[in-house]
Amino acid sequence: MANETPESNQNIFKRTIKEITQPFIDLFHASRALWGINLSYLLEGITYFGVVGYLVIYFTDFIKLDDIAAGQMVGFLTAGITLAMLFLGATVDWIGIRKSLLYALTFMLIGRILLTLSPSITSHTGLWSSSHFIAMLGLFGIIIGYGIYQPACYTAVKKFTTEKTSAMGYAMLYAIMNLGGFLPGIIAPPIRKAFANNEQGMLAVMWVYVALTVVGILVVAILLTKKTIEKTIHEVSTETKEKIEADKKEDDDRSAKEKIMFYLKNFPIRDFRFMYFIFILIPVQTLFAHNWLTLPVYFQRAFTGVVSDNFEFFTNFNPILIFILTPMVAALTIKADTYKMMIYGTFVMAFPTFILALGPSIFHVFAYLILMTIGEAMWQPRFLQWVADIAPKGMTGIYMGIGQFPWFLTKVITSLYSGWFLMNYAPDGMLPSQMNTETMWFIYGCIAMMSSIGLILARGWMQKGFKTKHVE
């Protein structure tokens, strides 16, 4: 641009570097309680993303399900977690942060043990066999555990930080989650390759994830003692005591009738533009679901050599890119119009899918992953910020909850058809040269592009009443 100067570019660069490094600098100044949460979240990030990246292959190779049923099992887990958060998220309010985390991790430990043991407990495989039933019990344990775990972690960050440090706390959690999501791609391949039998190697990696879950329980038990939590919350509440009392007084001044009327008047379902906006994003969000439903199998079956041998690395490459690129994109687009960024971001995320339609190639894979991640970094943070900004006071939770509901539908819908596409375009046992993955990715690209097209077509109607921020 003509108005850009070397000085302004240098400021953007400094701001970007600061946003990338600040969470880790702040980590060393954080309380012991926050250290415990972040270390636990890192271990759980490694374990969760490591296991979910294996699941389609696990159910086809060990439980002997077809690709369709295997995809549905992954959908059962990922959609089940989203649903479980709605019903179990309040657990932390009833029993406290420490107990919630310990119970959650214990459920996940039992679930992961059952999942890993299932192939060796019984030789009866196939749909609704004993091995399938045991594996599903394992998934159910993970669903219950994660339904409690993530809300507990976010509640902990809220309670362990002040208004001034909360942004840092959430940034740390976000950064560590993405770092954890990347590390399985480094950890898993050498462990798996150490075994002559590739299947036994995968089970060995899953036992490592079981061990990491045990370490996560010990971290919570040792670092997050009752005394540490009480001390941290007391220090934070002392700092923010005046604000807490002011908010409580304002809330008390409202009558019950006024609260109900306000809630009903501002209920998000009544806002048709809001509802259109969140549901039109489902097509592009299918690409998120393909990260664990399609990409691991695609990398393993359609490639030979480095991609196939290290499919975990390529499957988990997106999180580290998000960690690096999101603050850069945020710094460069901070003044950009939100709706335009949604259009541009969804387009940049969807369009690279057509690169994969050119055929299996390591260059196509890297081009897709990098460009798709840039698009994700352009629109995803802006979407969450927009939902939080337009929510009336005291209704952020319900707005965020309904705003995330289409994501639950995306997981379910994508898991219903992803297996069929793999069976027809990248079937197990067929030579890569005989597959037709190009058509599969072309169709997926067309689906994803529907979000950008929908946003463009509704632009006049949407922007006429498009809210930027709720005014009290």
C-alpha cells in the first residue's frame, strides 16, 4: 500500500514477534496453579490429538470396521465431546477445579486403556463385535472425561487470572494447545517404526499416550493442591474485589422479571442474521473435521515414502502453523472489516482444497496445509471475537454456546460421508496410482467454497444489520 512505511512495517513485525513470544515469557511469571493447568493442558493436547489422529486407522486395522463405520466412530467421539461439554461443563461449579480435573483425567485414562487393550482382549472383531463394544466404551470414557476437562481448564484460567492478565492466560492455553497438537507428529513416528509390525507400533504409541495421561493426573495432584488453588483465587479476588462487588450490585438491582425479559429479548435464536452467519460456516468447517477423518488415511494410503511413513507429522502439521501464523495474520489485519475478513478467510481456507485435487504430491500437501491454515487464521479468531463482542452483558455464554453448535453438527455430518468417500476414492489395499483421490478433494473443495459464496450472496442483507459490538 502507498501509505505503508518501513517504520510501520517494522512496528507490525515487532508486534507480531511479541504476540508469538509473550505467552511463553508470561508463563515463567505465572502462578504455580496456572503452571499446573498449562502443563496438564500440554500433556492432554499431545494425547488427545495423538489418539484422534489414529482412530480411523485403528478402527479399520484393529476392529476391522469399514471406512464408513470407522469415520462414524470418530464422529461419535468428537461430536460426543462437544455435546458432553453442554451437559457436564457445570461439574466444575459443583465440585471445584481440582476434583473436576482429577475425575476427568481418570475417566480419560480408563477410556484410553480400554481403547488400547480392545484388540488384544478378544479376537472377535467387526461391527458390534466384543472388540468394537470395548472400544466404544473406551471412547465413551474419553467423551465423559473431556466433557468435564476442557470447561474445567477454562474456568481455572478465569479464576487464576485478573482482568489485566486474563488475555495472557487464555493466550497461553491457546498456544499450548496448538503446541500439544503438533508434538504427536514428532513423538509417534519413531516409536511406531521401532516395531517390525506397523500395527503393533501403533498400539505402542497409544500406550505412550496412556502413560502421558497418568503423568497428567500426577501433575494435577501435585501442582494443583487445595492450598495452592485457594491461595491463587484469594490473590486474584483481592485484586478484582471492587469489580466483583460492582457487578454483583448491578445484577442484584435487576428484578427477576427484568432479567427474564432481557434474556428472552436478546436470545440469539431470534436474530436471523446471527443464525445465518453461524450456520453458513458449516461447509468450510468440514475441512477441520477432515483433519482427523480423512487426512491420516489419505496420507497413509495415497502416498509412498516420506509422507506415508510419517503420516502423523503431516496430520498434525496444522496446529504448529496456527500457532505461528495466527498472531502474524492478526497483526496484519487488525483494522480490517470483520465481514470482509470472514469472506476472504473462508475463501483462502477453502480454495487450497483444489490443490489436493491435482493429485498426491508432497508439494501439494504443504501448499494446502499452509494456505488453508492462513485462511483459518484469517477468519476463525475474528468469528469468536465477533460472537463475544455482540453478546449482551451476561449472555456471552449462551451466544458462544449457540455459536459453536454448528461445529457440533459439522462433526456429525462430515463423519457420515467421509468413510464412503475413502472407500470409493482411496480404498484400502489399492495401489496409489489406481486411486481417484483427485475427485474426492475436488468435491470437498466445492463443499467448502459454499461458505464463501453464501457470505457473498447475503452480503447486502447481512451488513445492513451486521453488529460490530454490543452497546450497553
